[in-house]
Amino acid sequence: MSTETSVQPTNRERARPRPTFILRDLGTLVLSAVLALIVWLIAVNQENPLITQEFSERIPVTVLGLGEDLIPVQPLSDETVRLVLRAPRSSWENLSASDFRATVDLTSMGPGEHDVVVRITRRDPQVSVIEIQRPELSVTLDRLISKEVPVQVEPMDGTAFGYDWQTPIYSPITVTVSGPETQVQQVVKARAEVYLRGAKSQVERVQTLVPTDAQNRPIDSVTVEPAQVQVVVPVEQWPGRKEVAVRVKLSGRPAAGYRLSSVKVEPSTIVLQGEADALSDVPGYVETEPLSLENATADLRKRVQLILPEGVTSFDGDTVLATAGITPIEGGVTVTESLVVQGLCSGLSADASLDEVEVSLSGPLPLLESLNQDDVFVILDLTGLIPGTHAVKPRVALPDGIRLDGVIPETVEVVIKPREEGADIGLPRLPALETPAVDTTPPITATSVVTEAVTPPAGP
């Protein structure tokens, strides 16, 4: 009888199928991780999606590697490029032009035309440059040179009738122009235009110089050093002509409770014609026939006759339009003041056709009544004026609270000439405007009468 022997599997033999289960579990884990990553990426993209669009700001182009002896014919400082970008929405919110740099490299390039690639660098690595809308710039290089050219000053219009301008005086007389050789070679002068605008006395200007060719056409891409010129254009009166101020003669007084606030005349100056001897006797002004203010309660506007010396005529006619301002009294006076000068150059003297002018003032009555002679100054500013005859508009220095209504006449003729050794300067100079510790100056007497208004009694 045979017996069968059963062999029991060992533990190692029973464990052999396990690697299959482990590999199966690992594949499931990897697939789960990939799916989780995809889900996370989708969620992130929905929350902070990538956006592709044109950047709203222009990026300025910076030039690198330009040789010291070369210069672009066209200015590159104004060149810019636009970019199309791709970036997360959170990055777009903070983007600015300073986050990018656009450059062109001109290293080893000589004179001539070149197509240069624009390169972009960025700060934020999450931002991608998709497109440069001008990927290349056309650059023309030329040799950098400089040369000296003369300055030319040209008056562009005329003086007032009866006057002529003389040869302009200016500084500097030459300047240096620099730039591309082809441009600089075309420059023959640096030109300045001066407009006189009917001037009656010397004209002073600081003008910008323009580099021009022989046909007065401006040349671009060229710098001028110095860039400005100081110009003085002397203006002189014609022989046998003389410009004088018009002084309106007044008579009478306004009605009680009213005052004269201003006097204006059109024209305020006229040009006289006559023999030299006759003109020399005219003191710098002519008067009119009296304009009556008697019992006036409103402004007066009337054409009045000029009183001309014998042998003298006026180019502007023999009448002028005078306007007298009449206003209710707040408080006003007309005072006669001597003239003082300011700004007269050393070595010169100045004489005026008038020693005094009439000044109309208004303001609170207590202030007007307390005015002293050293409170009001009528100043002729002669700063920068050269020897000759000038029509100067007086400037009045007043205490606070006092208003200036007018000066009669509106302009004063001043003759400036070299001062002889030992001679005085003519008109007195403006003193230092300091308030004295003790006021001993007698008060000014007003030339107009101030009448208190009387309120009529109420009706029954």
C-alpha cells in the first residue's frame, strides 16, 4: 500500500505574489498624485489666470556701446517700444515701465545706417515677453564734430513812428555748434530774432539762438553753446522829431461829495515836428486847453485842443481825448511830489523835463490825513538805460492801505548823459525807505476838498 506524502508550502513560497499587489498600489498612488496636481493647477489658474495682452506703457530705449567720436543723426532719447506680455493676473496689477529695460547695442558700429535688434530684460520671472512691436531700430551714426560760427541778430519789426533802431549790440558774438558731421557742416551762423514791437527806447532781450544754414533754414540735431544771446537794440528819434507827454490841464472842482480819481488821455504821448531850436524849447510835455470839472458828478470824456508852441506841429493831430474819473469821496487827495531816480549807472547824470508830478491817491481818511512828504515817493527807474532821451513811466511807492489812482503826466522825459567830473547826478536818488523814529515832517495838504455827506432827514 503506497502512501502519499503531502508537502506543505513554506512561508517564502506563500509570500511571492505580494510584489504584484505593491506595484498595483504604487500605480494608483502616482495616478492620484497626477490627478491632484492637475486639479490644483486648474484651481490656481482659475484664481490667478495667465493673461496675454499689450502693455499700456511705452518702454524707453537705452543706447549701449556708442563710440565717443560718434553720434546718432536722429535723436534716440525719444525712441520707445511697445510690448505684448503674458503674466499672471496678480503680476499685471503691479507692472510698470520701470520693470523693463529696452536696449540697443551699438558696440563696434561705425558711421552709416544700421538695423539694430532691440533686447528686453525684465525683473519679474513670471512675466514673459511674447512680442516686441518694434524688434529692430534703424540707426544712422555720424562722426561727432564741433565748430565755431558767428552770431547774427535780426530785428524783425519796427519801432514807433518817429524812431529808428540802430545796430544791435550783443554778446557773445560767436558760439560753438556740435553734432553729427553732416549737420554741423551745414551751419553757417547762429541766428536770433528780436521783436521791437513799436519801441520808443532801447530794447533789451535774452534770445535763444537757432543754428541755420545759408538760406536761414534751421538745422536740427545740433547743439549750440552758449544757447542764448544778450541783445541791446538802441532806438533813436528822427531828427526834427520829438516825442512828448500830453498833460491835461484841469479847471474847477467836482460837485460836493465827489472827487477827481484819475485823468487819462489818448494818446498819452505825441510826436512833434519842427525846427531843432523850436523842439529844444519844448520841455518834454505839452498841455491841453482846460478840461472843466466844475460840479461834475460822473466821469467826463471830452476831446480837448493841444496847446502847441509856435513853429511846432503834431503828427497825431491837434486834439486828444481826455477822460477824467469822478467818484464819490471815500477819501482822496491829489498831491504834488518831486521825482527821484533809481538804478542810474555810475558815471551818468539824469535830468527830467519836470521836477514834480501830480499823484492822485485814495484810501481811508485817517491814513490820508496823516500822510507826510516822506511817505510818498515818485520813482523813475533808470536801470540799464544808456545815454540818450527816454520816456519813463513813474512808479509810486506808497504806505500800506493807500491806493494809487493815477499820475499826471503818465510818462516823463528823462535825458541821460555822461556826468562831468565834479558835477552832480541831476535828479535826486531814492533814499532808503525807513520809518523814522520821530516824525517831524509837516503833513501833506490835499489839493481836493473832502466834504462830509449829509444824510437828509426822513420824510414825514
